[in-house]
Amino acid sequence: MAFRAAEYEAFEGERSRMPVWWPVLTSTLRRGWGSKWVRRITFLSMASALGITVMIYFLYQVVPNWREMLVEMGNMVLPENQEDARIDAHTYLGLLRFFVFPILLPLSLVFGYDLISADLRANAFESYFSRSITPAAYILGRTLAYVGFMLLVTLMPMLWIWAYDVLTGPDEHFAEVASVPLGMTAAMFITSLALALMIQAVTAITKSGIWTNLTFVAIFIFTAPVGGILFELSGENANFFALSILHCIHVFTATCLGVSDDLDDQYADPNLTAGVLFLIIFLSLLVLLQRLRKRSLVG
Amino acid sequence: MPPPVLELAELTVRYGRFTALDRVSASFDGGALALLGPNGAGKSSMLRSILGLVRPASGVVRLFGEDTEKKGALMRRRVGYMPERDSWVPGVSAVRGLAHLAEICGLLPSDAMLRAHDTLHFVGLGEERYREVSSFSTGMRQRYKLAAALVHDPDLLFLDEPTNGLDPRGRVRMLGLIDRVRKEHGKHLIIASHLLPDVEMLCDSVWVLDEGVMKKSETIANLTAAARGGQRVRLPRDDSARFAEAARADGLEALPGEGADEWVLIDESAAIPPDRVFRLARACGTRVLGLKAAARSLEDAFLEALEGDAD
Amino acid sequence: MSQASTPVRPAVRAMSAFAFRRRLSGLGALPNLAVAAIPTLVAVVAVIFSTDDPFGLYGDYIVPLCIYFVIPFMSMFTMLPILGELYEQGAMAYVVTRPVPRWAPLLGLFQGSFLAMLPTLVLSALLPGLILAFSGEGIATGLWLKRVGGLVAVLTVGGFSYGAVCLFLGVWSRRSILWALGLLIGWGAVIGGLPGDLRTTSPHRYLMGLADSWCKVNSRWSGMFTPEPDPPGVLASLTVLGLGSLAFFALAWLACRRRDIL
Amino acid sequence: MSAPPVIHCRGLSRWYGEVQGISGLDLDIHPGIVGLLGPNGSGKTTLMRLLTGLIKPSRGYAEVFGQRVRPDQHSIFARMGYSPGDDIHFETERAVDFLALLASLGGDSADEAVRRADQVLDQVGLLDRRTTKINAMSKGMRQRVKVAQALLFDPELLLLDEPLNGMDPISRRSTLDLVRDYSARGRTVVLASHVLHEVEAVTSQVVMLHHGRLLAEGRLDEIRELVDRKPRRVVISGDDLRSFAAKLLAEDLVTGLTFTEEGRLALDTRSLPPLLDRLAALGESGQLHGLDIEDEKLEAVFDLLVGETA
């Protein structure tokens, strides 16, 4: 009988110069995609984008001049001083409310929660940090993966709609929506970064999947009505709306799209909302680095 | 002369007010070393501070002559760690997770995948390599952890309770694997374990820790030097008690051995010749099932090292 | 069967003390205090910015805020993590292998958690009341006491019944947070606050009914939800909430016998 | 064996989804210490959980003290103590509070509960650590607290799931002593473990599980007879073994004979007792220095059994 046991072999090959956060990034993306609910949410988001483009397509089939009709109808319905009801950067800002917000919260919860609670259960930190990786590189890889996923479900469908809109629209339409790709990318990037860092910071503090989710839900949902109440109480001081993260995202996106001047006094100051987002990023980073410096993520 | 593989200088680790390691200094020149000590003696704290999982309160750790505080991340490429608690990359297959861990240690993705497959074959998880680790049994998880410690081809392995929770087959297999890694591939080993027979088989020297202090640094051969010419005797279980009576009546000291059917016979004044044991057995109508010169077991020596100090 | 041989009362009491300790010692109280701090924050802002009369403000904003959001969040914060930890980590195995019926420790858990939640519920009604009462003048202390006391009573009833819902969810499901979010916030606060026929099915309506009778308020707050046009009376509300709580206790009782402890 | 069994299972089966835990287990356990043995994943923990009503059987039933185990059959829990294999998880509790809580769940008043908690802490040698919080304890101490909580109310049946796992040798010895004393009072202890020589040290009565099925049950030497089909190997060392070997071959006592690298002689035999007698005679003449029968330890017996069926 010929028998050859699997044998251990020394590694003679070259060690790569690849930055250490890269494998963390790719692995996190792979794991995220492995989650059933993440795939479902992503599919939902892509499907709604597709749905909107299909709708535009059929509009062209039925009423080829629907863009002009929209403006005319808008002029009839809307009060005099209102602008034309045409598709421009405002429309994309509006898409945010019905298209991005309902997806952002569940995605952060499912994606973040599944990763984090699995890591805690699998005690993965011990595997990671006994190797040649620094905490900063780990956070970087992790955060970029989160951001990548959130951009995938928010920005990508938006850009898809935008591209279809521009391609089918008249030439002069491009000028109306030219600010969208860059502005939307910037806004969504900062938003995703803030959420990604926040959920990691909350985990670093609570060290529990349940508490992370509860805290995140409370911050997301509870702050909205509080902002509203304070707005009314303070004699309509709209800056109190900045308490609500969703509101901040909205105003910040408007700023990035260059339409913040049109926001009325029902919206917080754009600088303030940007400040809130950057404050979240800053504080979360601070918490994360402090926790990792104490090495307490390892448990 | 190459620098020592591991050098600790005045290493102190604290968790809050609790001192887990108190100014431990030692150096390890290579080979296989066992960390012994009761629960809470500071074994895991020592491993974790060497690996940078815990930041020492003071003191210096040098791996291969380099200060880990300064070059820790790079030095850890040459180190493999098998933690006591289960630890894996969740949500992906075993081989994918292992490749990922290898990439973190600086292997190219293609090399990493190749080695992940090879290493899993080596530890005997070849058939299971596409499964998720969360579905593994305890024994498979232990082997996976060993594979994870080996996948980036380190020079020094830290094994924290490598045979904990393994069934006999798994244990023998794990010990064999570790032994091969050491003997055939020249890895240095540092093993923390409760299971003294394992330590006896794998290691050549021990550090005995107790309450965060280094109690003893000794070679195993010295620790288990034959004691007082005693004999270790095994008998059928039913006759075991009767035999001990007879031995005592014959002026011997009979101490209980490892199992219920084993006795260690000691004569205070002289060595016991084997034929005396056989005669004793015949006298009480039983058969000797096992006989060997009673070297002190590592366990006895270990207990003595701890208790001798407590008195 | 000698099932009556083991007294149940010590079991309930001990488990209750455990849950109480768990929620109020160390950092355990922090999440609830954070929730309780929000009405206070609103009151502070009101004192600084608003010129309206504080007594009215309390009724118009603090009361609905507490009912819509403080009660559900506090119930979730109090009940879900402790149940989740006990079940998910297998710690329940130590509890249910004792010679008491399984409902006894659960009742104890509920009792202790509810008792631990009470001080924070009271705080979330009392602190804003104190702040607003001292900022304005002209309203008799008796009226203030009645309004704050009324809110405390509503919160207690609400905390009890929502706690019962959370108890059931925590015993029944691994994804209890998602269910609680759907039931308490979605069905309770949102459906109970939007106009339409559906709101009559929401438990919130009955809490608002109690608030209407006990605090003499009906929300003026226009930010999110519309006031209940026809709030139910005290008796109807208490009956519905009480029966609802009983129903969820019964469900929890069924669920605790059904769920495997791994 | 006229007394009814303490534990009685018929056709006991449990699946987790499609994963098999235990299947078709028929088992009776009588008073005394019983070692519950099996490789990892053989169903030991599943059996423990079924016996304590933590999980429900997919098929079949288990009876303890003649009563069917059900989640609501709590009266049997008064006579049973269970130490799970999982960790404690009451992290923020002090040891005495944790134990007093569990004592109260058994019906003790607050004062009684604390007294009882101290009593079991004393039994496992942790009385001086009574106010230590669980999360500040080492693995071995936590294991002892787990054993302590099973000892509350001095139960007639003690189910210990891997109690020795992670204990240092000192705690292990004292825990085994405790188990031995306990059964000496006529109680039943089911001790699940895979550190086999320790089980062997306290009992000869074992139940062996493999792949969720009952592999063997009974006294260790009875089980051993099952494997007697396999030839045994005796390794001896001594003086002038070559001439002795030649004699043995002539006497037809051995089937095979090997000199090992260390200069010892390995004898394969199918008739062990006569060979041992022959060796004893040699020993009395002073020629024999060492004697060892391979496959004699419980671990080896287990290996053989598993090897035959696997």
C-alpha cells in the first residue's frame, strides 16, 4: 500500500507588500454579501432603481413629451412663486427620502449587526490581533467595506437613474442635473462613513449585538421626533432638527448637490448639519482608537 | 550567537488593580517550552502580552531579539498563536477564513489560498475545508486553530491548551501533529497546558507560574528524576485494595497512583526489586498487570513545586 | 403530583431582585437614564426658548413624547437585553432546572425589571415637570401635581403592558428587537398616531385615552402625529390594556414551555 | 438490580434541524457513579439537556425517578442537580449571590439561601472567594462554582457535563474526591467527560456514546471482554529476554513477538491470563524489570470500540 500523509511544508515564497487593511476589506465585503438579508436589501434597492427607469421608459412610450407636460401641470397645481416642476437636483434630493432612508437603517442594522455579533461569537478579534495587523489598519479595512456596501445600495442606484435620465432627456436637461453625480457621491460617502464609524464605536462600547442594535435604533428613530418637538417649542428654530440624523443627511446632501439655498426655514443650517456628521465621525474615531489602544475590543 | 527566541524583562501585566504577572524575567533559547501553573497563574496573560493582545503595564518583551513594543506587528509574522478559546473568521468557509488570516500576515492571495488548503490537509481537515467553522465539533475546531497558527509558516508557535476538550483519539492526533511540526520542521514551541502527560511528551523544559510569579524554570528531565527506587504497579481492579493491604503489611508504603487500580510502592530504606512485587501479588492471589520503576510524574513534581512554596 | 411542594414566592422574589440589581447597578441604569433625560432636555429647551405657558407645554409636548417614545424604548431597553442574554448564552439552563414552574422565574424577571424601570419612568415625567413648574408662575401646585401624577400613572400602566409585550417577544424570538420595533413603534406609536381607521386597533390609543382623562391633555404637537379625536374612557382603556397584558403573559407562558434552551 | 432505575430512556432521539444529536437511545442508569463517555459531538451534552428538560425529544422519552421529563415536570428537579457544559454567564453577580439566587429558585427564603450557598461553596473549597464576582474568576474557579450550584439541596442525582474541563490538577483531584464521597452516600452521579483516566479513577461503570448512539454500557471489564477478540500486546523489559522469548514460542503462548528499539520485548497473545502467570514466574526469579499491557486503559478500550464500529 502506498501511503503519503498530507505533509506540512515550509513557505519559501515572497511576502507581499500589500497593505494589511486590504484583506480585511475584501473579507468583510465577502462576508457581508454572504448575509441573506444584505443581499435582499441590496436587491430591493437595485430593483427600485430599475423600476424607476422602467417607469420613465413607459412614460416615453405613452406620453413622449411628458417632461413638458410635467412642467405645465406643475404650473397649474403649484402656487405662483414655486419653481417649475421639472426633474432637477431637487428631484434627486427627494429620492433620498423615499428611496435611501428606508434602506439605510435596515442595512446598517443587518450588515453591521451580523458582522459584529458573528465576530463576537467567533471571538475573531483574537485571531486578528495576534497577527501582524495594527488596530488602525483593521478599522480602516472594516470601515471602507461598510462604506462600500452602503454606497452600493444608495449611490449606485441613484447614479443608474441619473444616467438613464440624462440619456433620455433633452440636451439642455444635463445642465439641470449636472451637480448630481459628484454631489451625491460626496454626500453619500460622508454619510456612510459616519454611520459605519458610529456603529463600530457603539459596538466597541457595548460589546453586545443586542445593545448595539438597540442603541442604533434609538439614535435613529428617537432623535427625529425630539428634533420636531424642539423645533416647535423654540418658536421654530430649525437648527434643532439637526438632532435628527436623517435630517442632517438630507440637508447635507442638499448642500452637496448645491441646492441648499432653496431649503426653507423648516430645515437646519447646512453648516450645522455638516458639523453634526463630522462630529459623529470624529467622536466615533476617537472612541474606536481609544478602545483599541486599550486593546479592550479583544475582550 | 543568535538572540534568544523569547526574552522577558521585568514583564508586568495588570487588569485594573489585579496584577496578573508580576515582574517576570526569563529567556527561552528555542526548542519546546511548557508553561505550567494552576488556573489564574498568569499563563494566558503571559502569552497574550507577548502577542500584543494585552498591553503590559511595564517591562519589555523581545521576540527574536526585537522589542515587540516597537516592531510588534512585523515580528508577529514569525509567530503563530493557537488561542485557548475558539476563534475563527465567521461567515466564510474554513479554507477561505484561513487564507484570509494568511493574507494578513503578508502572504499573496494565491499563496495564501494554496497554503490554507495544504495546512488544512495537514491537520486532517481536508474533507471539511469548505464547511464553516461554526459547524465544527470541538475536536475539529482545535485542529482548525492549529492550522490557523501554522498557515503563515511561523518560526515560533504559541499553543494555549492545545488538547483541551479533545477525545482520546483527537488528543493523540493533536499531540502527534504538534510533535511533527516541532521535530520535522524545527518550529519552536511554547505550550500552556494543564494536561501534564502532554507536556511531558512534547516539551523539554518548563516554566512554572503561580499567582503571576515565576516559581521555577527547569528541564523536564530534572523535574521527573526517578525517586527513591519505588515501583508503580497495576492490578485487576477487584484485587487492587487487597494488594495494597498486603504491601503495607509487608512494610511498604502504598500510595494511590493515577487510576483506582494503580499503586506506587515505596520503601523508605531501599529500592524495591521487581521480584518482590511479583511475590507479593502471588501471595494475595492476583496478577500483576503493569510494573515500572516509579519515576515521579510531572504532576507530582508540579504539585510539589507549588505546595513546597506555600508551606 | 407534589407540584405545590416548592414555594413559588421565594423564586419570584429572588429572580426579581436579580433583574432589579442587573438593571440598576453599575452602568446598567445608563440606557434608561439616557431615555429619561430626553423629556428633560425638551423641558430645558422649552424654558430657554419658548414663551408659551409651561403648564400647557407640559401637556402638549412632554406627555405625548413620553407616551409615544419613552414607554416603548424603555420597555425594550429593560426587558429585551436581559432575556436575550439569558436565552442566547444558555444561562437560562441554570434557572429552569430548578424545582419551580418555568413561569415563576420569568414572572420574577418581569417584576424586577418593571420595578427597576419605574424610577426612570417617574424621572422622565417628574424632572420636566419640576423644571417647567419652577420656570413659570400662576398655576396652582395642585394642578401641577395632578398633571405630573397623571402622567406617572399613565407611564406606569403603559410600562406594564408594553413590558408584557417585550417579555413575550424576548422569550419567544431570537430577533426580538425587530419584532419589538415593529410592534411597539410601528403598530403602537406610528399607527396609533396617524389619522385613519387603523389607529383604533393600536394600543397607543388607550394610553392616550388615559392621558386624556388623567392629565387633561390632548396633544397639540403637530410635528409628527395627529391628536386622537375621540379618546376612549378610563374604564375601557384600563380594561383593554389589562386584558392585553394578560394575553401577552399567557403567550409568554406558552412560549417559555416551548422554547428549547441550547 | 431490583430497584427501579434512576434514569430510564426508551427510543430517546433528538435532531437539531438535520443535525443528529441523539438517536434511539435505550438506557437505564442505576445509583452509583456512571461515566458518560464519547468523542466530541457524540451526543453527551444533548443527552444531558434531554434529561433536564431543557430540550424536548424529537422521539422517544426519558424518565427520571420514574417520572417523565417535561419542561413543566419541575418536581423532579428538586431531586436533581445539573452542571451544564456551558459557561455560567451571570458575569456581574458575586459567587454567593449567584448561588443564593439559584437556591431561592428551589424555594429557600433569603437567609436560608445564603446559608445554603455558603455551604456548597465550602464543599468545593471556594468559601474564601464567596464575594468574588463571576467575571473575575478563572476558568477553573468558574467550573467549581458550576459544580457548587449543582450540589445545592443535596440532590439524589447529579448530572455533571464536563466538570473537569479547564480545571488545574489540584481542583481536578478535589472535585473527583467530592464526586466519590457523594456517591458513597448512595447517590447517583452521571459524569460526562473525555479526560478518560479521571473517569476511570472514580468509576468502573460507563456509558459510551458514539454518533448519537449507545456504543457500550456496563462495567468497564465487561466492556473490555467485548474487545477480547483483538489480540493483546504485552510489553516487557528485563534480563536475558532472548532466551525467554524462545521458550515462550515453544510453549505456544504468544502469536507474535517483536523486539522494540528500546530493547524491550513485545508479545502478542490471544490467551492473556496464562501468559501473565508465566510472566509472574519469570518476575519472581528477578529477571523481569517492567511489564505493561497495551490496550488496557479505558482510552484504549474506547479506541478499540470506536475503531470497530466506525
